[in-house]
Amino acid sequence: MAIQYANEAFCVMTGYRHEELVGASLRGLWGPNTDRRELVRMRRAAAAGWAARGEVVAYRSDGTRFVLGW
């Protein structure tokens, strides 16, 4: 899924510039400690139009981890 919009807070949180994020895949934020099962669960919920909450470990541009919630 391509990132459609990135506000300044998301840019600061991830360490990427707006131009690097918009149009890029969210996969660029995933890494070794990202729970793939949670990603699949959220993808299925979105495809079905269901409301869902979740969080995963994501990675900033410098490789440091943070928790991404939605």
C-alpha cells in the first residue's frame, strides 16, 4: 500500500522527508521486529472495510525502532 499523505509529525517520527514518503510503500518502515501477523490482520481488516486498531514495531530512516499505532 502506497503512502498517500504524510504530515509533518509523521515525517519527524520516521525521519523521512515528505517527498520520500508520499508514493512509497509502508514496507520501508518494517524490519526484523515487525510482527508480520499483525500486518496481515490489519491488511485484511482494511480490505474488508472493518474498523481496527493495532500497533507494530517500525523503523526510522536511521534504523532506530518506534511503535507505530493506527
